[in-house]
Amino acid sequence: MTRARFCVGQVIRHRMLGYRGVVANVDPQFASSPEWYEILNGAGQADQLPCYFVLVDGADYATYVAEEQLERDDSGKPVQHPHLQGFFDGFRHGNYTCSRRLN
């Protein structure tokens, strides 16, 4: 199993599409439908890569993306997304924080 390079709360940028977002969940290995596998397979061995559930900046949707498509965003700017409060408590030092325990 490959270790995930990004963590929950980290702000990222999509390498090819340029959008920013925040990691809301990490799957150590691909865990979605065969249709998504076909989409991600162009990015490498999608079934063996960590994949991320990302809240997209300036949008009202999220996406599921393979690790090698992402890079760290060091802008220090927050992400604008209507569901941020459902995942995170605050924004400090360029990352989102969550002090709540998930059941």
C-alpha cells in the first residue's frame, strides 16, 4: 500500500485543471466505481494510488481525484465552499482544522 502524500485539511491544486480545493477525505487505495476507475486510469495505476475527496474552491461540488494529479497549494488562501463547516472547524496557517470526533 502506498502512503498518502496529502492529509485531510490540506489545501491542494489540480496539476492539469488548475482548480484549488481542500482534502476532505483520503482513501489509501482507489475505492470508487468502475466508471471512475476508467476516468482516473489515464493518471496511472488508479487502483493502487491514494485518492482524495476534494471540496473544490469556488464551487458547490466535490471531486474524487488520484494523488498524482494533485500538488500542494502554498498560497495560504482559504477555499470557498458551502460545505466547509460540515468538515472543518477553522483555517490556520494555510490548512483547515477539525477538532470534532467523527463517529
